Amino acid sequence: MKKIIILFFIVAFGMNNNVNAQVQQIEWEILSAGTIIPTKDAQSLGIILGTEVRFNLYDGKISTGMEFSLGGYHREYSVYSEYYGNVKFTDVQTSFLSFQGICDYNFKPRNKIVPFAGFGVGFVASAYDDHQDGFFISPSLRVGCEFYKFLRATLDYRIMKYGFNYFSLRLGFVIGGRNKKI
């Protein structure tokens, strides 16, 4: 694990020393907050909080990095009772912790408004009402727009275990990633 962390910092600082680049190499979305829109058995909207570190490659056209997020929402599920012979709906709090590798393509990296599309793959730890589900792999698709290199809106669709997929709409504040003055 220590070797991976050391390699990560070597790559990060090595990319930052490229003097011919027009866009700052590292950007950090300090905080992104938003809402979760579940696609199955939803009782209400949820909340998601996260942070991302991205590296701009090819003069800002491709951003790759890591995302860490946590969130939760209420859902309902049905249970058949042999005693009562009917279906009972139960409210369940679903929460998760996610760590994903992400890759975005920025369509106009030097403009003030930059639309992007991308994907992510990572690990999720989920739980519902004091029952641990464990770790599983979760892919996601992302689209969004970055405004003036400091505000970022992201809509992503995450595929979760047991079909509890969801959309999330987040707004984040970014430092770095701006055009360099050469």
C-alpha cells in the first residue's frame, strides 16, 4: 500500500512539472454536495457528499483521478408474511461509502464553461439498518459542466448491488485546473 501511495505522489508531482502545458495539471474538488435520486423502491431523495482529485492530461482535454463519497437514502422493500398472508412494506435506511477511479473528457477545456462526460469504477461499502452488505464493485457514468474553473455540476448514474442504482446530482467547488500564464 505504501508503494502505491508513493507512486501516486511521484506521478502527480511529475505531471505538475510540465512547463509547456496550458492548463494546471492538478485540480481538487474540495467538497461536492448534492442529492440522490434512487431508481428502485425510493421513499425519498437522499444526500451525497464527496471530494475528488483530478489530473489534467493532454492540455486539459482528459481529467483522470479519484473520487471519495458517502451518502444515504431511505427505501422500502416488501416481505411476504406467511402468518398474515400479505405483503408488508418496510422503511430501510441505506448508506454507502464509495472510492472510485474516474476519467472525464472535457469538450472545450480552455473556455469558461466546460462540458464533460466520463465514467468511473470503484469499490463501495454499503449497509442498511445495522446490516453490513460488504464491499462490491460499482461502475458509474458521468456528465456535467464546469463553470469558470471553480464551480462544477455533475450528474452521474451509479450501478449498485441488488439493483439499488441511483442518479446523483452534485455541485462542487474546485481549486486548481485553471489556465496557466506562460
